[in-house]
Amino acid sequence: MSLTDILLAFLSAVGAGIVNAIAGGGTLITFPTLIALGLPAVSSNITSTVALCPGYLGATFAQRKDLVGQKKRTLYLLPAGAAGGIMGGFLLLNTSEKLFVQLVPYLILTASLLLALQEPVRRLIIKKTNNKKSKGILSLSIVFVFLSAIYGGYFGAGLSVIVLTALGITINDSLTRLNALKQFISFSVNISAAVFFLFSSSVILTAAIIMIFGSLLGGFIGGKIAAYIKPQILRIIVVIAGIIIALIYFIK
């Protein structure tokens, strides 16, 4: 990678960190950027996953108080998330470059639509959790989280929406506590996939290291300016950009 490529990768990670801190969907910035820089699609996806992984740790730490009293859930759901993340990573490494390139526009479009559904999902979960008659089913949560994590290990964009939906359907609790649990599970999915990827030859380490610092900086900036930017507006921008990028890939 040239110095210009490294700078662009760093800036994309800063942007992704800001977006993830406020609205989510940072992968829709880093992944297409790495492809545009000439990296193979599979390596771009893997490098993006590794680079943005620390952001999930920060989000989990920020909401750690809301995890109090959820020890039993985490003991079951974190391993399910980690196992699914590794499974998704395994599937990705065994997907040919040609096939993955063909899947790219569909994956980006799916991630964009998932991001667009984030607020409706939140509203439905709030409505459900206000229904005191509903009961949670932990065993079903494990299955849903595992399946969601497979997607997350394969292509991480939109994972948080899928996990939150899975939890909202199967667990009766407040949105705040479910959101904290979602962050922890998303971290387990991404860290397990990232560690798995590090043992492969598909990670572009130079880009990954530079982007880790970029995403951390972006997360810090995003946390500082979050109060001044409406998440809905930023989310709409990211969704529209994602759809446009997907259409460009479809045309190609």
C-alpha cells in the first residue's frame, strides 16, 4: 500500500468510528474504501472486521452497568456468539474470491436495509417489552444469536440490528438492558472472528493496524459530537450511501 492508500484507509476508519459511535454502519465506509484501494474483496472484508473490532469493546464498556444482573444470559449467549462468529469466518475464508465479489452488492444492500430498519426494530422491541405478559425463552435466544453471529462473522455490517432483533423476540427485558447485552454479544462475535482471521494470510496487517488507530480516534470524536448530531440523519446518509454503492457494484 502506498502512503496515499494508508492515509485513505486511516480516514475511512476515522469516519467509520464516528458513524459507529453515533448511528452504526461503519463497515459500509471501510469495506468499500479498501476495495476501491485495490485490495481483494475477501481481504477487504476481513481487514475491516479486524480494524473495527476495538470499537465494540468500547461500546460494551460504556454500557457495562446495564449488564448487571444478566450473568446467566451472558454465560450462554456469549459462547453462542463467539461460535457463530468463528463459523462465519470459516465460511468466509472458504468462499472463493470470485463468488464473494458477486455477493458484495447483495451484502452491502442487505447491510444498508438492516441499518434502515434499526429504528423500527427499536420501536417494536419497546412495545414488546412493555407487554408484561410476554416471556423470554433463553434456549431460543441461543439459537437466534448463533445464527446471527454466523452472518456477523461472514460480513459484519448490520450485525447489531440482527442481534437486537433476536434478543427482543426471545427475551423480555428493557431496551436499555437488551442493547447492552447486544453490544457484548456483538463484541464476542467480532473478536472471535478477528482472532480467527489473524491466523489466516488474508489480513492486510499494515492497513488493519492503521485503521485500528483510526477507528479508535473516530470513536472518541463520535462520542464527543454525538450530542450535536441526530443519529437518524446520519443513519439515513449512511443507508443512502450504502444503497448507491451497492447499485454501482450491481452495474459493474
